Amino acid sequence: MADTIEFFTNPMSRGRIARWMLEEVGEPYETHILDYGTSMKAPDYLAVNPMGKVPALRHRGHIVTEGAAICAYLADAFPNAGLAPPLDERHDYYRWLFFAAGPVESAVVNKALGVEVPAERERTTGYGNLNTTINALVTAVNGKDYIAGNRFSAADVFVGSQIGWGLQFGSIEKRPEFVAYWARISDRDAYRRASEIDNALMPKDGT
Amino acid sequence: MADTIEFFTNPMSRGRIARWMLEEVGEPYETHILDYGTSMKAPDYLAVNPMGKVPALRHRGHIVTEGAAICAYLADAFPNAGLAPPLDERHDYYRWLFFAAGPVESAVVNKALGVEVPAERERTTGYGNLNTTINALVTAVNGKDYIAGNRFSAADVFVGSQIGWGLQFGSIEKRPEFVAYWARISDRDAYRRASEIDNALMPKDGT
């Protein structure tokens, strides 16, 4: 059925972000598990996502890729879940969704690759440098419960996941503001359900 | 007045993307020109954007930064301009806005920095590699007039600007699909008005 949500993922990927969002939305969905290097790069799946990356969704005959796009798409497609602010109050919502998907992602990828931006290139480099980017990210979560307005939204799922993963893997330093924010927003039934499902799908040792 | 749109920019920056979007929306706005290294890094402006980067908007007492976020915010805040698809048809809209702000931006920044992703790091690097990213971007514009649905939207302003700038500065190769798409979407009064305004603000030779 075209209305079924099909979810393409791997339990060891950012598909975890999309699954958390799906569990927040609460609609039924079908999961397709893809493996790195094999089914993720096979023609069938490249027709879904030419990047050969997960996650991706198919819904109503359309494809959505990119973790942040999946969060924003689902929030708007299922407004009853209350996961996006009203249209005229989306300043922080879009600001920090795009900040986490853009500068934070670039900065963290380059940290992992061992790339430092030379001072004379900071002006033309979108994220400037890692330290400034992380300092700016602190202002997204400091002194407020949620990223966008006074309630939990899809921006908390995505930006929160970037922060939570960063803390877990050491790519984002353990600032007290990040630790407190992550503890607050990950204390949710949908997050726990999503984690349990993906943890159960993880390959077992020796298999 | 809180309802005034204040626009922080520099004519030699991605502020040009935001100005194009502002001209598409057609509401009046006040422009503040900031200079690299001086007013852009001054405390007054760092209170607006702690990254010390342009563009930024202030509207109804709120700040929006990031070019893509400014496009998405304005489209939703001024629905009469018709620059965003209906809420249940935003698959391509969000997919390609976030793809251009994330993987494309990361890949192009790293090309400029001379960084190549080693094959064994492509799996954990969001954008994989430059070539795959550019091939995927072709599918955003190939065989259709606009990025999202059958009419021009904020996604064309942002994704189109990434493509147009990439073609101009050589950071994105001149694929025929990109050249045709850019020619089509830049042939608009709002784009010409925005370019003329920013061109007139460019520093003159020798001053």
C-alpha cells in the first residue's frame, strides 16, 4: 500500500535517529534492514537512495533521505503527533535543524578525518572551525528545555541525536549543557522503544 | 518594530541566497551590512549569531541563521508567497534542502580544503565522497522543472544557489543537468533584483 511507511535502515547507522522519530509519530511502518557494502550498494536500493546510505523512507510513492529531512517530513506529514511548531513559529526549529545537519555535521566529520581548518580559510568554510561551532550549538540547548519552543519536537530528535551520539563517541565534548539536555530528551518511551528494537537487531558476537 | 524583518548580510557572502529569498517573499526588510573580521565578529553581532557569520534574520524578536533555515523559515512565515509545498507534500522539499545543506556543503567545503575521504572512511562519513554526492544531486534536478513538485519553492532558492555558486566558482562540475536547471530557475525577477542590490553594494576597486 502506498500509504505504508517503508523504512530502510541498519541498526548500526543513523537510521536510529529515523527510528526514534518513527516511534514518536506512532504510525505503523515496515522495516527493511540493509547491510553495508552489499544490499546498501545494490541497484534496488540505489534506486531509492543513489548515495547508497541509510536511512531512507518510502511513503505515498515518494522517497525521503537524510536523517533531518526524515524528521521534518514525518512531523509535517503527521501533524496530529504534535512534533513541529506552528508555521509562524519555526525560527529555532529550522535554525537548529539546519545547523546540526550542516555546520555541526561538517565539523564533526572533519574532526574524525583529522582535518583542521586553517585560520585563513575559516571565512570561506561554512562551519568556520569546530570550537566556534560547538560553542554555538550550546546556545541551542542552554537555558531551555527544548530546541524549539516549550515542547518536544522533531528538532529535538535530530539535534538531540547529533549531541547524544557525539557525547557517546567522543566527537562532541561533554559540556554540562549537552549532558543535561541529552539526559532530559532521551528520557522518553519512544526513544527507549526505538533503542530496544535496534539493539535487538545488532549482529551478535561471532556471527 | 518587532514585525520588521531585519537582514544581516554582506554582499560577498551567502547572504545573497537569503536576499533572493527575501525578494521572492516580497515583504519589506531592513538590511544591515556587516564586514568580515570587524563588525561580523563584534559583540553586538555575536549576540545575534555566535558563529560570527552571515546571513542572519531577526523577525518578531527571534533570530534565524543558516541560509537553508532562512529560506524554509520565510516560506512558512509568509505562506501567501506560495514558496513551500503543502505540509503533506514535503518529501522532495526537505530531502533536497537538507541534502544541499549537509552532504553537498560538506563535500564542497572539503574539496576546497583539498580533503579527500579515504575509501575505508566513506561508510562513517556522512557524504561518502564528492563524486557520489554530486551524482545524487543530479537526481534532484534531472527530468523536472523544480526541486519540489510542479512549482518554484524555497528549495529552488537554496539548492539552486548551491548549484549556481558551485558552477560559478568551479566547486561543482558543469553537468548539463545543473546548467539547464540553473538557467531556468535564475531567470526570475526576484533573482535579478537581489543580484542588482548586492552588486551595487560590492566594494569598488581601490576603495
